[in-house]
Amino acid sequence: MKQNQGWIEYCKSLSPAIVETCAKTPVNTGPAGLVKALGNALPEWKFRHALGRGGWYRLGGIVDGAGQRISDSLESWLENAIDERDGDIARLIDDFADQQLFATRLVGQTHYLVASAGPGNEDFIQLEIEDLQEMRAHQLFINEPTTLEELVDPRSSDALTPLGLPFYKFCRIQHIATFLKRMLAQKPEPASIHRMLDDWSKSSAGGTSAFHNHWVIATREHLDRYHQPVFRAQPIATLAGEPPEFEASSGTSGLALHDALSQFDREIGYPSAWYFHMLTTKAVPHWVAQTVVEDALAGFAYLPQRDVEVVRNWLHRPYSV
């Protein structure tokens, strides 16, 4: 199997085909159309759509009243314009008082697609593609702004108007195991995500299904003030909507607790789901872990021993993700 640097370079080599696929694939074909197009472009990888996360936007550019583009970057244009006026925002407003200029936003969602790359739970390729649409937002300079923030993204904004059709944009592709190894190279002490994956492998969940069938991992990488890389990895459940309500109150134990655990696992779709949602979505309260182990010590064998051991280890060294 490829070494870390090999995987990084290999994923980079796939990027041009993905960029081209994004450019050619209409958003109105939906995730199924995107998966089909990627299958044609990269037949060696069987990508599956795992999750779509929307409800976000980022700043766009500037257009005039006729829709003609003035700049692709609202922030850069404004920073330069203010610098030219020695930081005088009032002068900037006066200079453009007779011009109808509008800020734009890129409104979108991120699609996570995954493909198995080996037998390990962390051994998968994760692809992130954005579904974007540029929208005309607020008119510039008419809200008497006093700061750059009020200029670029005021709290009260005009109704958004589409400036074109939605489009796909390639964001990131990575081999997750490689990213996690780079985290360990930076800090040898396993992070919460490493412990979660280890628990998955040791639990009934790992014996039933691959991790990436139920989770994606949102990753971030930046440089700290000493120019050293800092890595972040956050698991995100791929279930549709919110996790189910846990049907047991504090103090529940024995058969009643077993029924609540079983019901939760059935609704999520794999064994030990209650444990992993206790770590992440907080849908299951922490008292459950203590009670499960106490029940096991008292002879209530409603969980496999491997799962009891995972929970017991967590109680000795708790973590959350």
C-alpha cells in the first residue's frame, strides 16, 4: 500500500479529472448524477455519496446594478479602496455615492463522497465537492457603515437574488488514514479521533460495518504562529436528520436500559451506535456508560464483552469528539 507521501501525491493526481467532472456535471442531476459522472471519470474508485452539509455561505465579489462584474473579491476590492483613501471609510462612501454596487455571496453546501481504499476503518478516500450558487446580496455604501465588517457582511441584508445557475466546485480529496498518520507524527499522543476509530475497530460496530459507511471526517490544517502545521479532525455522522431520542432517563438499568440501547442502535442502523453518539452528537448521556459497566459487573450480560471493555476503557480515560 502507498506510503503517506505517495497517497498525498496520488490524490493530487486525481484532482484534474475531478475538476473537469465538476465543470461538466449539472447540479440538477443531484448527488446520484455526480456519483455517476465520477464513476465514468475515475472508474478505479467506487465513490458513494455519504453526506451533504448546507446552510453556509462565503463572501463573493461585486456587481453593478446591471449585473456586470466589478470584482471577484469583495474583501480585496474594499481593502484596496480604503487603503487608497488612507483608511477613510466616509470618503469611500462619498466617492461611490452615485454608483449602484452590490456585494455577492456564494451560497452552498458541501458534498462528502467516500470510497474504500483498504481493509482498515480509516483506510478510505474522502472527496469534498461544493455545490455553489452566486447570489446578489446587499447594496454597498447605503447603510452608513463605519467598519469594514459592516461593509462586507452587514447583519441586515437585502433579499438574495440568484446571479446564475448552481455549479459544482472541487474542494478537497484525501486519504483519511494518511491525514490521521500526519496528526500522530505531529503529536504522538492519539487525538480523540484516533481513539474513536480504535474503539470502532474493537467494538461490535467494527465487526459489522466500515466506519465510512456511517461517518465522514471533516479535516482542517493550518500553520500556528511558529509556522508548524496544526491538524484537526471532526467526525460527522451521515445519518439523515438528527439522531433519535434516547428513550431512557437517569437511573434506568438492567432490561429497561438494554431495550433503550437496542432501540437506539436499530434506528441508527448498527450495533454500539449509542456509544459513538454518546461521544459525538451527545444524543446519549454519559451516565449510560457507567450504568452499562455496573450492570455487566452485576451479571447482566446484555452487551458483548468486547463492547463492555470499550466502555470500561472510556470510563478510565474519557474523551469526546
